[in-house]
Amino acid sequence: MSPALALQRYGAGDTTDLLDTLADVWAEAHTGHHDVAAAGFTPDTLRRQITGHAHHDGFVLVAAYAEGQLVGFGYGFRCSPSYWYGEQLRPAITPDARDTDSLAGICELAVRTGWQGRGVGTGIHTALLEALRTEWVSLLAMPDNGPARQLYDRLGYRYAGPYSAGPDGPVLDLLLLRTPL
């Protein structure tokens, strides 16, 4: 991680003032990813998503700053396997992760393009794991997002199966990580 990088942890009550900046970082991180827009993900979707997720117990957002500018962020919260996987996918999940009471979902991890590949995503991820303190962590990834998948593979995530939030929703890759707690 770059020595000029500072990580800041935020709780649910802190997100409102950050929403526009987070949306800007997210939009830049996804520039050129036409599959993201085709799946219906937009900066406005992100704003609604963060606002809705901030009501969950254990919500935490980690922001990375360099030279006073927000260059990346990630957030997640503790949740139940039924909530996160849904009943349809739950039987396909490894029993340890399916039956745990120690699970967190990471909902977003975005880094400005000029800061990608410099350890920012890894630093944010590490800070999220430290804050969430669960035995299992899961996240969803676009199937064709090679750079993100390279990061998740390097962090130790394993493919668990396809995930869709509904019959008309995009199919995403569900990834699982057993944390070292």
C-alpha cells in the first residue's frame, strides 16, 4: 500500500455526507465496464444501495484517502447466510459457510483508476475484515471483471456459484472467503 494512503472507518450515520463522493469514485472505477451499466448498476443505484445497507447491524465503510482526496472505498455488514445467499443458492454453499452465524457481506470495493494496482483495494479489504471480524466473508463480482477477480483470487476468495437477486437481475459470481480471524 502506498505510504501516502490513510484509511478512515465510517459507521452508518456517517454515510450521507459521503454519498456523492463515493458515487464519483465508483463511477470512475467502473469507467469502460459496459457490463456494469448493462446490468443496471449506476451511481444512483449505489447511493440507494448504501443508504439501504447502512441500516444493517455492523455496517462499516472504509475509505482510502491520498493527499486529502478519496481514492477508494469499500463497505459491508454482518448478515445471516439466509439473507446473503438467499434460499435458492444456500444449498449449493459449502456447509461451513452455509450454517455459520459469523458471516459478513462485502457490498462494494471501488478504487479510482489511477490508484488501481497500488495496494489500495487490498488495504481497504484488510481494514474491512478487521472491522467486521467474521469467520466468513462473501461478495458478488461481475463475471467478466478480470482485474477485480484477480484481486479477489489473490485475497483468497473462491467461487461459490452464480447469484441473481431475482429472475430479471444480472447473474453475478458469488465468492467466499474463510477469514483467519
